[in-house]
Amino acid sequence: MRLRNLQHVLPHPNGSKLDPRGIVKRDLGRLGSFAVDDSGTSKQAFRAKPSQIKERLVSITNRAGAKIIDPVEFLCGESVCPSITPRGLYEATTLSS
């Protein structure tokens, strides 16, 4: 069975190093002082996370003949998923803008 124009979007990179609350650390001892951790997260580490649900959904999507959209290909570089880009903080909505 082929479904027309069906698309399945895989999970976007996530984790504390991509969460704006985890990127900026305030120094409560020095008013107005903060540090930014812009190291991002490893693309390989994100891909290595086991996900039986993801594997099952990919299998179903392939059987249905639908298109799989992998946000990692758009949001990550060769080896790192950055937390800060030239456009600003990483955000999951980057694909729609």
C-alpha cells in the first residue's frame, strides 16, 4: 500500500547541551556574569542512542512507501550538532523557518 505524500519526521537532536537552559550558566556570586557552553552534542552519540520505537516507526514508514525526513541531516554538521548557530540558539523549529 502506497500512501501519497506521507512523511515521517525522525526525532531532532536533543539533550542538555542543546537545551537553552543548559547552555547559559549564571554566576550568582557575580551579578550579571554568565558563561555560555556552545560545544553542542556529538552527532555520533545522538545517533547511537538506542530507540526501538524509532526503528519500528522507520520500518513501518518504509513499508508504507512514505518519505523519511531526518532533522539531524539539516541541523548537524559532520560530527557535531551545534547548540548555537550563526542564526542564534539551536531550536527545534529551525526546519520550518
